[in-house]
Amino acid sequence: MGGKQTVSNPLMPVAEALARLVDEVDARPAETIALSKANGRVLAENIASTRTQPPFAVSAMDGYAIRHEDLAACPAQLTVIGEAPAGHGFQGKVGTGQAVRIFTGAPLPEGADTILIQENTTRASETVTALEQPAAGAFVRPAGLDFKTGDVLLRAGRSLNYRDLALAASMNHAQLPVRRKPVVAILATGDELVPPGAEPGPDQIIASNHAGIAALVEDCGGTPLDLGISRDNPRELVSHVRRALEAKADILVTLGGASVGDHDLVQDVLGKEGMDLSFWRIAMRPGKPLMAGRLGHTKVLGLPGNPVSSLVCGLLFLKPLLSKMLGRDDQEPQFGYAVLGAPLPENDRRQDYIRAGLNLGDDGQPIASPFQKQDSSMLGLLAQSGALIVRPPHATAASAGDKVQIIRL
């Protein structure tokens, strides 16, 4: 169905809107990429090791490979019969009263079971004297200490970081299966907008939402496609929308123009292009005029024009949507709890997301202090915020010191 819903329709609860939004999408297809390109990508399949690590018992220290039973009494003298540097194991066998000079990472020679570290020895020609008795098996890393062939160590849905890539390399994976990055087309709308760096006219402002949303898309693992700014003109809007469809964007994000004003044309234009409207107008503050739908295979998310509303809605809706498309195992924003730093009045029917500073109290507990002004145009306060305080609909008045739910920024 296309066209606008009437203002008389009730506001949809945030949780219902989010559930409907993410339930309507599936994870993107997988692709195989080089390990060197996989940082930040999301695994599409479980990854099992192709080898055992370490593949054989190795020395954890520089010293001497010995038989523990030869050091029943110390000091004890042993005959050095060879050397084992890393990558070049000693080919003989350690017998009674013998030792092999060994270095970190070298294979433990046959017959040896313990490493006598060099700090606890004195050496004279081919004889080494043990000054202290190590524990049996000391400083030996047994085969398979880290993992074994077939162990599943990285699971589908994980967003890969430097530690994961080092592990994958150690498991001998040169390539990894990851989810294809969703392409997110971003379209700002409004006669009042000019791009950053331009000189605004007397009645114009600098467009900012698209920069923040594009960065959020990248942070979430997607690929932003900047469609620029469309004037409040149906023909121009249609042209930009069709560019997104031609690019086979997975998501089209519109910024502004989805409310009920005479110049809010986005919903009408998208409806005439065939958009199936899922929902519009959410019981939240900031961000009530949020819109969602589908245009062909492209998911449509209409964010409010006010900068703070746009970015908060991006965090609450676009991030989980991208996470679902990527099959991530961490689809929600980072919720937590804090102590309220200042009182808050009772709430109305809309769920509030209140910008707040976040600091640690003397007891180590986080304290969320709401800013006095919460105007949805004030990006400066959002940049200063450490958290959003979540206030459910019809919440009773809260006092300083009360426990409140927060979303860490």
C-alpha cells in the first residue's frame, strides 16, 4: 500500500516497531574474502581449526631440555649433546644425564620432559650445571595446548577484530566466509539544505544528518551510498529514489520530509513508486515521524529531519536492521544501567531517550546526568553525551539516585 497514514492513527510502541522492522529481513548472502580484508566483517559460517596448536610439545623458554628424574638432587651436572633452535628440532634422543640446549618455540626432543631455564644454570663447555630443580614438565607447552584440529573457535555472527584474525591465521585460514556488506543509500531532503563546505543562502542551513548516518552505517558494517540532497520536488525525489534502486541498495534511508507538513513529500513519492508502508509514527521522543516500508527488494527507513532525532533513530532502528542483515550476534544497542544524577519529571505516552553526561561516582557506579535542554536540533549536546537515558511511556517521576536504564554512546 502507498500514501500517508492519517495523523489520527495511534503511535506505535518502539519495541513493536523494531520487531516488525527486523522480522521482515534476512541475512545477506555470504562471500569469501582474503583474511587480510576481513577486519570488521561478520562471519557467515562457523570456523574450525585445520590444525593443532602447538602441533607438537614445544619449549616456552630458553634453556635446556632435560629429563626431570636426572635432577633428583641439585646442583646436578648434565652433558649437553646438541641444540634445538625454533624451526630446527634436535633429531636425537635425550638420555640419562644429558641435556639439549633449546630455545623458545623449539620442539621438545624425544626423551626430554622438562625445561631447565638458562637463568638457573651455569655452563662450562659441554657441561651444564642445574642450580635449581624445576617442577616436572616445567616450561613445556604440550601439543594442543591452545586448540586441536576440528575445534570451532570462531562462530557465525561474530564481528571480526584483530584478535579473531590472528586466531584465524593460526588456524591456517587464508580466506574467510563473511556476510556481504549491505549497501545503504542515504538521501537528504529539503530546500533548506546545502552540503558542508557550501555557502548557505539567507534561509538555508548546512546538511549534517547524512554525514552522521553514513558513519553509523560504516560502523555497523554496511557500505554507505550518498545520494546527495533532493529539493522538495516530487520529480527530483523520484530521480534520487530510482538511483538507489538501480544501485540495488539493500536499504534506502531518507532524511526528513516524512512528516505531515505541506512540504513533506517523501512518503507520497515513495508510495507512488510502489512502496509497501510497514509503519509510520512511533511513540518515542525524539523521533516520532519515523517511517518504514519496502520498495521492491529495498528496505526503506525514513528518519526524521531534526539532527538528533535522525541519529537517535539511526542508533535504535538502523543499527539493529543492519545487524540482522549481517547475521550479527549483537543486534541491539548497548543497554545498561546507571544512577540518575538529577531528578526527572513523570513521562507521557512516548518513550524518551534523554541525552546525558556519564561519569563514575566515588563508588564506581556510573552516574547519568541529563542535560537540561533536550531540543532535537542540538547536535552539540549529543556529541557531549555519554549515554541516552531510556524513560518508558508513563514512567513516574524519578529522583536523583534512582536506577535508570541507559544506552551507552
